[in-house]
Amino acid sequence: MNYSDWTEVSVNISQILLDYDNPRIFLDDPNQDNILKFLMEEEGTIELAKEISINRGLPPAEKPVVIMENGKYVVVEGNRRVSACKLLYERSLAKDQANKVPIIDENLRSYLENFPVVLAPSRDSAEPYITMRHSGEKGIKRWSTIATTKRYINRFRKGESINHISRVLGESAVTVRKGIRFFIFLEFVRNELSWTDEEKKNLEIYKMETTKLDRFLPFSKKAKEILQIDFLADQSITTSLPLEKFKEALKIIIRRVYLDNEIDTRSSIDDVFNSQIINLCSITPEETESDAGTQGGAGTQGGAGTQGGAGTQGGAGTHGGAGTQGGAGTHGGAGTQGGAGTQGGAGTQGGAGTQGGTGTQGGTGTQGGAGTEDGAGTEGGAGTEDSGGNQGGPGGRSAPDVEKYSYLTGAYPFTNKYRENKRINALLKELKNIKYKENRMGSMYLIRSLLETYTHEYIDHFTKFERDIYRMKGVARERTKRNQKLRELLLDHIKVHIKQHFPSYEEEIELIEITFTENNNTAATKIINFYIHSQTQVPDYHELLDAWKKVSKIIFCLDEILYERKTQ
């Protein structure tokens, strides 16, 4: 963290906005009045206002942190404190509870009119400090599991990739992904299962005691075996059970946990997945033929747990299957592949999901990558075949048929942020302009050359500084003295270095491990090793497409690390 550009300023308390992205807030209509009301009812701000009144202000070390957004001050750390001070300054904001708010004198009023806050440069720059404050600092109210996961989902639904979120928040990508999936699961439980209004009130997400549930659902081995629950690349829920069976079994478990209180932290896994659930989830041969397989997501809110997307690949399905790949789930496979519109985006808020990944709230793509596992949409692509700016990472376009693209970078977009190497720039320019099905040998050499150039550029950078803590050891500084094969450089040196110093790239680390392990026969390895040296063999276009999918994801990782190092 760099606090040198954080400054202390004085602002009238009435001019500070409460944060719409506060992970403690659970509202359908999060305007300022509703946020204040929620904090009063759920976070005890009236009691806090009484304490502030008695202490004649906040302790010096408790100054809230604000940022400037759209020309206004927004509090990102200290929403409870700011809301309590707002009530003191204007008691009428408490409405029918105004008589519980202390009346203040002129000195305290003057303090609130010149309220001391710390101004951070941006939301991202403040995140590590916020994490530190709410992860166990003495005297600070810890975030609940729900609040923590909502913090991840807020960013994910703005189109940020999981890797980006993990780096900004200082969490591992595994933790972020699991948190996003857990939150989407809870939304599914509350919104997609049939409950009475009264039951829904008792199943408000922010009120759920996660410790009663998270040992069993949704990640336990039994949940995967019996409910056959899993998550798609866009993080939405899927199951190979018929959807109605899945929902019925899930509803029984949730009712026993939260409404009937039959299951608690002392219950065993067999108490939860009892004979009733096992028998209910058994699939008959007839069901296997006609109904099984909710590949399109088991009806999450808009696909990737979003608010406005039109669903995930295949939809929820009807007679012919609970969300089969064929579309609307009719018996004969009627409907288009991709369901109600998710072909390139995970259905973020306002995005209808066209081939290029139309982004959030009416924009043309967000920072999440072109239909990648981690996000929805590309930074600049509004459906063009070669939509660049894929800051969320390439390698996972959710279009139903990537083979229809003429260019590899149309099927799996990649645009380099690191522009210091002219050879990389030239190779990418050529790759973006070569029709790979008609130029298989040329495409093969370009893919291999691009990977090789990035590999040596990465090693060049991390071997040149003698005392750099990131210095790469065990490999020669000069390229001419490196006698390892490309596979060995990637597997034995780059993978190890990334794992040690940039562990949030866990997917790319695993991909390097899988792809370049010795004797692996994947298309990418064939292109790196076999076809390059063969006198007779030529790769088919399916192999080129698969190889580029893997290579583009690896070089995205190398490109982003090099770019971030350059800008530090």
C-alpha cells in the first residue's frame, strides 16, 4: 500500500454519500435513504450515534476513508460511522426513531460541518486497507462471510475478472471464486426455490448463518455426488439432475437448516444427505434419456448470478431437459444453441450477451474478458470478430461455435498491454490478420513464436536485476546461453516463478503444468514440439484452435505481469 497520496480533508457530513457497494448492504433499491434505514435497522447506527455524541466525535484514528466518484465524496471505509454522524447532524433522517437520536450542541454541529475524513485516490487503492480493517483488527467489526462474498460479487458483476479481484483485494483467486459461487448459490436458494413470503423473509441472505450450511452445501463431496451440483465457467449453478428434482431436494435441506432448525453446526453430513434425499435424487433410465442435464445453469439470476442477463447456455429447460445444450429444452432440441442469449457474455446487468460480450448497464463490454471463466465481455469488444482489450483474460469464449471465426483472435481474443517488445507487437498483428484455416502452417509458427518470445521476454526481465526479490534463478541471463527447451523454460522456470511470486494466477499455473508436462499429447504441445520439426505433418484447424486457446491464456498471464512490472 502507498499512503503518500492519501490526504486528510474536512467535509460537511451531509455531503458524504454512503456507499452503494457496501458489502453489508442487501437492498433491491439501494438509494441513500434506504441504505441509511438498513444500517439503522441491521447495524445499530443509532447506538453508535449515542456513543459518538458522548465522546464528542470520533477518535483521531477512526477517520472514515472517502473517495471521489462522479464529483462527489463516497465513504468506502466507515459507512456505519458516517451514517451515525448523519443522524446526529439531522435527526429527522431517523424518521420515527428520531427521538432516540441525541440532540447535539453547536460545538458538535460545527465538528460535523467540518467532518475530518481521509481522501484515498481510488476505490482500488483503498481496498487493501479495508481488507485489513475488517479481517480482524481489534475494535473493528469483522465482516461476516456473507459481507465478504458480497464484496467479491459486487466487483464480479461489474465485469471484473476473478484474477483482477483477487489482486485488488489481496485474496487468492481460489478464495474469490469460491466466495462468488457461494453467494450465487445463496441467491439461487432464496430466489429460485418456491417459498412463501414469510419464508422468504426468514431467508434473507444477510441473515443466514453460513456456519450451519457451508460444511454441507454447495461444495461438499456429498453435494456433488448426490445433488450433482457444480458450477459453469460463468460461475452459475448447474446440475445433471432433472431441475425439479434438484430444486425439491435442495428445498428440503434448506428448510431443515433455516426454517425448521433441524440441522445445525453439530449435524453430520449423513444427517443432511439422508435416505430421503438420496432416494429423491436417484435418476431413472427414462429421466436420464429425456430430462437429465441442466448444463445451462439451474436457473440462477441471469446466468452468472447477474441481475439482467438473459440466462446461461441452454436456459432452464422444459420437457426435453433442464437446460440442455440444445436451447429451450424441447423434446426434439428446438431452440437455438445458447438459449436466451449468452453467446459471448455471462449476462451482466443490462447486457444481452451477444457474440462479442456486450457489457454491463448498456455499455459495450466490461473489463472481464471475452466470455472468460472469470468475467463477461471484453473491455472494448461490442461483438466484432476480433474484439481486443481482454483484460479479464482470454481462452474461454462462451459462444456456441468458436470454429466459425476466421481468425484465431476472433475465437479467443487477445490484445497485449505490454508493448515494449516490437517482435511481440509484430507477431500479434500478423496473427490477427491471418485466416488460420487457410494458413495452418503460418498460424502454427506464429503461435509458437509468440509463446517463445513472451517466454524469453519474461525471463529477460526477471533475471536482469541482481538484488530484486523477484529475481529468477537457475536460468541464464543471456538468451544465447539458455540451453533448455521451450517446454522446460515454461514448466521448470516460469511456472515455478509465477507460483512463488504471483500465486493469484493459479489457473495459468495449472494450465502450464497440464499442457507442458513431458509426453503430454495435447494440441498445444504438438505445435510446440512435434509439428515444428516434422517434414510431413500439418496441424488441422481444430488443433490450431485448441492450441491458441491454451497459449493465449498463458501469454495473457505473462503479458499482464510484465505490464504491471513496467508500470510500477
